[in-house]
Amino acid sequence: MQTVFQDAESARAGAWLSVSLGGMAHTAPPACARAAGADGAAVVQPDASGGGAERVAPVLAACGAKTFFVAHLDEGIALRATLPEARIFVLHGFMPGCESIMAAYGLLPVLNDLDQVRSWQRLCMEKGSAFPASLQFDTGMSRFGLTAGDLQDRSIFDGLNLQLVMSHLACADTPDNPANAMQRNRFVEMAVGFPGVPRSLAASSGIFLGPEYHFELIRPGAALYGIAPSEGNRALKPVVSLDARIVQIRTIQPGDRVGYGLGWAASKPTRIATLGIGYADGFFRAQAGQAAVWAGQTRLAVIGRVSMDSISVDLSDAPADLKPGDVLSVLGPEQDVDTLARSAGTIGYEVLTSLGGRFHRVYLPAV
């Protein structure tokens, strides 16, 4: 459980999301060290995975990151205000007609189809400036990027100031999946036509597949927060915790029911607590009956359905002196983001990026 900072704002808060900037400063180098010989970028969408890009990105820059990735143009514009000198790639490229805005902010589009390529070339010709950009290849994921057929006529790309060619692995979180090697081989073949242009294939999980996947640039995102690159791999330490206050405690009797649908019934007199955190904050409805919060080292089961703004917790095993206003741990030493994600049948990154904006954020300083 993190220290609750009792300034005026935190005293009003029902929950605190704590981001250890110091922990991140120690997590980023190990992630990048696994790719010795490759430069390390930082993927900071959306809003640094809920951690707040304006606070997190400068710490990553101080750790040596010179290249950053966001998904959308507006994310890039916001990050440019925080990091005026950084190289910022926008993964989705740009919407039609927005290429001049991207150039005005010094952002680098990741060009994902031939229409974007042609639009960027036209802008460069009109402005008389070779604005930098990246190309993304579709190596099998059928999501973003140019196909092998798009690359047949290489003259289409003449005049582009390419800073990077890249692709994305679909199955990097399952290291033995043969699709990883298949995509790597396709990527190498597609990149041959762009000699001298740096290459990037590995995001967080891909970094842990080994040096043959690293090329010249790696793109850690989830790994910066200590999220496990694959099941059972705890190579990095978590840097985010979440604590929530008890709003109310009551004792219910046998047969009394809890929550929407009245699906959970007490079999004995039961103390229950209501916490002010719900699916609007990223605590998913699928976690009903599966998830838990913690009072110290004591696991407290979530009972009944998850509401928009609240959850109910069984206090049968909790210390008897718990009272409204006391703090329980949602993410912390006893339960990391991957463990919480499993209770919803999802992944830690989805949980992390879903944590709501209503939490009071506490930034533990980098030292």
C-alpha cells in the first residue's frame, strides 16, 4: 500500500493511482539492456498507458530515450509541448488533409498505405522540404502497413526521407509460436529494398524473443511499467500501484443479496465494504466473483456485480477494526496488474490503459 499524500486534493480522493517515476527510471534501462546494440524508443500512448505522458515522458527522456511513439496526431501534438526536442513518431500516420499539421509540429508519420505515402510526398514537394517519415510493413497481422505487393515498384518511395522501417509482431507474447519467425523473415525480406534505413520490429514482448528480433530500434511500452512480457516471465518490476478507500461498511444477514441482479447471496452474517471504484475506472464487469483486493496480506474477494462507480468486498477475513475511509490495495505488492488482469480474462496492458481519469495520481519521485 502506497503512502497517501494528505494534501487538499488527495484528502478528497476515493482512490489513488501511484506511479513510481524512480521505479520507471530503473525499469527502462533493463528493458533496453536486453537489446544491447539497439536504440531504445518509448511507446507512450495512450497518455503513457494511463500514467500521464507529461510526467512520465520526461523521466524516460532523462533515461536516454530520444525517440517516442504515440498512436494519434493529437497525442503527438501534446507530447511535443512536453518534449520539444524529441523524435516523435505517430503510429497511425495522419487522416486525409492533416499532413501539413503533422509537419508543422515536427512529427514523423508512420506511413501505413500508399495513399499516405503519396500525400506525404506531395506535401514535401509543395513545401520544398523532405520531411522525415517511417514506413510500416504488414508482415502477417493484416492490421497496419504496406504489403509486399505495395513494395514491388520501389520508385513510389523515391524522395522520401525515411528514418525507419518497422512492423509489429502478432504473437510475441507466446515465444514458441512459429508466427514470430515467419514475421521476422518477411520483415527482413521487405526491408531489403530500403538499405541503410534503420529497422524496428520488437515491441515489449518482442524484446524478450532475443537479439535476432531487435534490429536497430526496439519499442518498449508495457515493459516500461513492469508488465510481464509473457506468462510466467517476471523479468521487470511493476511501477504502478492502485489503492482505494472504503466508502461504507455494513453487515448483512443470511439470504441477503448484493449488487445488480442480486446474484450473490450471503450464507452467514457477513461484513461487506463498498469501494468507490467500478467499471468506469477500469475495474471490469467480468471481474465479478473473480477479483480481489487486499488488506495488507489478506485477500478480500469482490462479491456481486461490478457497478459503474463501486464494487463490494467480503470482509469476513479482514481485520475487525477496518472502517470507512481506510485504504485497501487494488494493485500493489500482493497483486500486480497481470494478476488483476487474469481475473477479467484479459492482459495487464488492457487493465493499465483502462484505469480511469478519476483517480488521484501520485507521482513518487525519481531519485
